[in-house]
Amino acid sequence: MKTGLMAAAIWLTLAAGVCQSAELADWQTRALQQVKLKDGVVNARWRSAAKNALWVSMDADRYHADGFSRFVCDMLKDAGAPPGTTTSVSVFDPLSYSNSGWPMGTAECH
């Protein structure tokens, strides 16, 4: 039973990622790729592409989470976020990220 539930959870996660990629703007795709390449980042995904809400999972001891979330704001601009776009960045440790828990750091990007 647990194996079946685990397989279903993995499939839903993968399916959500595939569906999400079709909805992303070009700059969102570039930004996601750039963020995932940073040292210490475990994973990243657009929580809501329509609302520009980015979730990042990173090693808890790698960077100061609030500072890193502001750094991600700069990465979004470099990736081509249109002027006037407001984006929220939430940085999680891996466990909180997988459980939709509380972020370690956040930033609003303008």
C-alpha cells in the first residue's frame, strides 16, 4: 500500500512539473534554470507561474535565506522578467519544501 501511494505521489509531482512547463513564460523558464544551477540549491519550482511565486529549496547552512531570496530577485531580472513584474520568492530547507512548510526566507521582487 505504501509503495503504491509513494508511486502515485511521485507521478503527480512529475505530472505537475510537466504541466507547469507548458504554462511558463520564457523568462520564467530561464530564471528557473539559472536558480537550479546555483550552488546549494536543491530544487526550485514556480509555486504559481500566473502569480509569479517561486519556491526554492536550498541547504539550510549554505546562505542566509533572506539574502539569498533577494539575490534570486536579481536573477529574475537578469532572466528577463518584464519591468513592473512583481514576484515573490520563498526559500525553504529541503524538508519544509517537500511538506509545503514555512519558508526560511522570503523576498518581494519588483
